[in-house]
Amino acid sequence: MIFQLFKPAIFALDPEKAHRMTIAAMRTAPSLPAPKAGRLAVNVAGIQFPNPIGMAAGYDKDGEVPDAVLGLGFGFTEVGSITPLPQAGNPKPRLFRLVEDKAVINRMGFNNGGAEAAAKRLAARKSRGGVVGINIGANKDSDDRIADYAAMTKIMAPLATYLTVNISSPNTPGLRALQDESALVELLQAVFEARGANGPPVFLKVAPDLTSEDIDSIARISIESELAALIVSNTTISRPSLRSRHGGETGGLSGGPLNRLALQRVRDFRSATGGKMPLVGVGGIASAEDAWARIRAGASLVQLYSALVYEGPGLARKIAAGIERLMERDGFSSIADAVGSE
């Protein structure tokens, strides 16, 4: 109710300024307790998630408010993307609300304060617990992006519940080429070597704009490697029919229009991996029904971000309550039993 009251004023602000204001508010306000494991708990990659609903990377880019995010009812949060060196990102404006479509287009370009600053913050809060993934990227002007990912793995592995290798942002030129078979094998070898034997599980975040051949090769490499899960998927460069005047902006599209494509990609990767690889469904999730459809399609976990812009900070708890009702309706006693059941 409070969010709906202030929503017009928030939407009157530049989207990036409004985002920074919410981060500042969460940084100064007392955090609520993180959710405890209950009926919605699920184990993925040896990690006990209190519920399957996560905050996607992109909201808390610099790891400033992970505990405040967990206090909103999220079972986990993913900070980043973080790069070895600070970088300003792409020129502004670079973030656009597509209100009529309940969508967002961004071309942020991995803007963040760099690994050193984020690592200090994350080290200071590590004793508080909670599932905090760290999403790692490469600097735009790097001469060796694979070396960047290896360096980030060494820095962040001791601080992360899990690491996400993000090679699917459309806003760093050439980054998605690392999804190609030979480049991906080389990248993952470097990451696992840098992580060491006792490091956290490694997830890989992929794009929705993949051919069937891409999906098959990524699935095969994932199963043959030490990857613990696939995050399906990042923003799309495709443009379904959009009503907003910002629909022609370049960058990655997220929110409602991505829902159908991202759901299909979960089905595709479930089929390509034969159910052998845990999946995290992300893209266009705005309700319990959306999350439940992603779980029934094969996702053990889900993530959201853009929907918060339109639905407000109570969304995670609302979705959790809705999933419990849907589980009961459909006769499932656990999330694990429902995964891939469609």
C-alpha cells in the first residue's frame, strides 16, 4: 500500500536515480529477518535455499544491501555483476521503464565500483549467513576477459554461497561470444582452476537468444564440466510487440514481454540436459503463477527483478504465499517434487 502511494512520485524520477534512491533507503533502514526454511525450502548444488525465490543480479550491483534484500522475503539474492576494476558503464540515459508493457530496457554496461570495494563489503557481512550469490563479469576494455573471470573467481569465491559466471549480458560488446563452444570450455576451465577444490558451486548465466545448436552445446558442456546450475536466462535483444515509446531503445529487454521466451528456454534446457542439470528460471516472472510455471517447466529456483519496479517490495512474500497455495492445489509436498512435472 505504501509503495502504491508513492509509486507516481517514484515513476516521475529518472529510472536510474530512482534505483539509487531505493538502494540508499535500504542501506540506511533496519533490515528485517531473512526467511527461514519451511515448506518451500529446496536444496540445489548442496545449498539449502529457504525458498526458491531470488533477487536477480542487476539490482544490488555492488553488494551494498544483500541482507536488506533477504529481509524482503527472498530466499536468496545475487549481487553484481562485479568486474575486476571499477567501470562507469555506458553513457546515460541507459535505463528505461516501458510502463505500458511492464518491462525495462537497460544498456547499463556492467557499471560497478570494482572487485576490491565489493569484496570489503561482502567480507564484512559474511558472518550473517543467508544465501548470497556473486555474479562476476569482465571489464569492457579488458585484453583478456577469461583472465578477468579467473581473477574474479579467486577474489569472490571465499565470500560467495555460489558464483555466477555471467557471459550473457548484451551490453558489453563481444561478451556473448564466450557462449560459443570452444570459448566456453576454455572459460570454465580457467574458472574452476581459480576456484580450487573447496570453492563454492559455480552457476552459468545464459542468454535467451540462442539457437537449438547453442542450447545443445551449452547443455553438453555443462553436464561434462563441474557446473552446478544454469541460470536461464538473461535479458533479450529481441523485440516482441511493445507498446511503449521506449520500445526501440537498444539494450536488454526484461519484464513481462520476456516471460514466454524465458519459459520456453527453461523447457529447452530441461530437455537438452535430460533433467541432469539444475536450472534457475528468470525473465518476466511477476506472480506466483509465473514462478510456478517456471518450476513445473524444470526450474528448481526462480529469480526476478524488473517486476519489483511495478509491483513493489512486497512481491517476494506475495509470490511465496501463492506458491504454497499452488503446491497444495496441485498435490505437491515440496518444490523438488514439482520441478519439471509439467
